[in-house]
Amino acid sequence: MTQTLSNAVDLVPTRGDRLVTRAGAIVASHAMVDVYAAFVGPLLLVLQVRCNLTAVQTASLMGVGSISSGVSQPIAAWLSDRWDSRAAGAFGLALASVCLSCIGLATDFTSLMALYVAGNIGVGMFHPTGAASMGHLAGARRSLGVSLFHVAGMIGGITGSIFVTRITALHGGFDLLRWAMVPGLLCALWLHFAIRHAPHRHHAHRELTFNREEIAQRWRMVSLLFLVNATRFTVNMALAYLLLRWVERVMTMENPMWSAKAVADAGAPINGNLNALMLAGMAVGGVSASWIIKPGREKWPMVLLPLVFAPIIVLYPFAGIKVGYLMAVLSGIGFAAMIPLTISLAQRLLPHRTTLASGLMMGGAWAIAYLGPGGAEWCMGRLGLSLETTFLLTAILLVVSGLICIPLSNRLLRETAH
């Protein structure tokens, strides 16, 4: 028995000028939304002092941010596929730009959490729409197109990490930060008009059929890929929190007479640099993997890459700040190089639900990553484990993410490559 797949991607060629306009709007918007997404992470030590947060509240803030961004993605993706609409992308960018530019308005944990959660919902709403639209426009070069989309986000994250730590260091910097919403709102308007009429159905979608058993197998593969990405995003978030505490420890040891505020202020630019360099590694790794690895041959690189780079995470607490910068790049490659390929592969496996596939691989998996910061803080606070041991556990989790890929079907990977 067969089942019709009625919402597959559009394969009708698009005029070159319109394609460039749409792709440009998507790439620019992804860079822009990830600028805002990077505002809070590097400032956590500063916000901890500014809003009088406890260590547990700081960790939970990071975790809840990933949940709100992650859960909103599959919901927005499902609605976009069902309503045949791309409106969630532009609305999400606008919401993120307003809320995350106004974090200076927060005076306590509750107000900071409200702004951060609302902003991350906006970030989440944008991503599945953007990734699915880019995959559609790329056609046969889907992996490369999604990789370029991925890199645009990394560039945005790098820019945001560096920008926000510098502007907030100025007198009245948090007040100045509010003006950062303006380019985001303008970009959201551009995105809306660029892709609102973009088709995203196969021109012969009603004739596409698959065996029910094959559909079930495709969903099993997507579920496995979801678990892989969820594990690697958890590593990402745990590492981001551990680096925050590592910088705090290094600065305190080097300057034992400094106050908590002085340590936070001095550590913020370092955290911004580490965040930016980790994102640079994610971008370099993502483009390189998409360029080198042929469609259908993704399995073993997904298995082996985490095993190669996991030792970098183990060695982190023994390094100095300058060496730590290099290790940030390498660790970004280790946990994120294959993520664009998993998104592309999920879209190929579910051609009738490309936005939902993108939402699951990014947002659905990202929602699980809330366990990273909370788990790291729980290990150090509740269990009393050292920073070194917690880095080791994070590296082991990265290795596990590679081993999860072993059951992937090479046959189905090859079949979906065409």
C-alpha cells in the first residue's frame, strides 16, 4: 500500500533574479536573528551581578532560553507547512530583535527571563522557515545551500557576541543596545516581501507516493538524527556554561582582590571572544563537511568526528586563555560540523514536510539542550564534581552522539541522495 506525500518541496525552477533576492533575504535574516540570539550568553556574568542572580538562576536562564527557542521551532514549522505560509520567519525575527535588544530593561530574574524567553521564541520561529526555504532554493545542492544558511547564522552569532560585549561596556551601553532592534525590524520587512509568495510544494506533489513501510523507516531515521542533534546541542550548551565558569575561575585566580562585579566586567569580553570563536569553528566545520562529504556518505563522518575532537574538551580546563581561544574553534568543529548535513538529510527523508524536518533537527533538538547548563551546574553544585570532571563528562557525551549514528541505514542515505 502507498501513501501520497502532499506537501513536498517545490522543484519548479525559479527565475535567477528572484532566486538571488530570496536567498539574499534568507541569508541576511539568519545572520541578523543570530546576532540577537548571541546577546545574552556572553553577558551572563554581567547580568548575574546586574540582576542579582544566583548560580542556579544563571544556569536555568540559559536552559530556559534553549527550551523556548527549541519548542517554538517545530510548532511554527508545523503551522507553516499546514497553512502553506512563510510568515513565521519575518515575525520571529521582529520579535527577537525587539525583546533581546531590550535586555537592559531587566532589573531582576523575572523581567530578564520574560524578555529572554520571548526573544528566543522569536529566534525559534525564524529558523525552520529559513532553513526550509533555503533548502528549496538550493535544489540539487541542498546540503550546500543549508550549509551556507548555517554559516550565515554563525557569522551573525560571532558579530553579536563581539558587538554586545563592547557596546554594553560603554557608559549607558544597555540603553544604547535598544537601538539595535532597528536593523532587525527592517530586515524582517525585507524577508517578508521576499519570500511571502515563494512556492514550497512540488509541482507534481499529488503524484509522489511511498510505501508505508518506507515512510516508517524514514521517520525512524529522522528520529535517530533528532537524537544525535539533541545530544550535540546539549554538549554545545553545557560547554558554553562551563567556559563561563572557567573564565570566572581564571580571572578570580589571577586577580584575587577583585570584586564579583570586576571579575564579571573583565570576563565578559573574553566570553564574547570564546563564543565568537566557537561559532567560527561551527561555521568552518559546517561548510567544510558539506563541501567534502558527498550526499549518501554522511554516516561514518557523523560517527567518527566527535571521537576525534572530544579530547579537546577534556583538555580545556588545563589551558590558558589564549590556547583556550584555539580550542574554542576546534570544539565548535567537533560538535557542529555535521549539523547542516543532518538538516539537509532530514529534509531529503521527509520531502513532504521540509519545514517540520528543519524544525525538528534544529528547534526540537535544541529544546533538549536545556539539560546542558543545568546538568553542568548540577554536577558541580549538587554532586560537588570539579570543573575538570564536568568537562570530561561533556566530552563523553559528545562521543556518545557519534555512537548513536551507527544504526543509520547506508542504503537509505544513498537512496535519498538523488
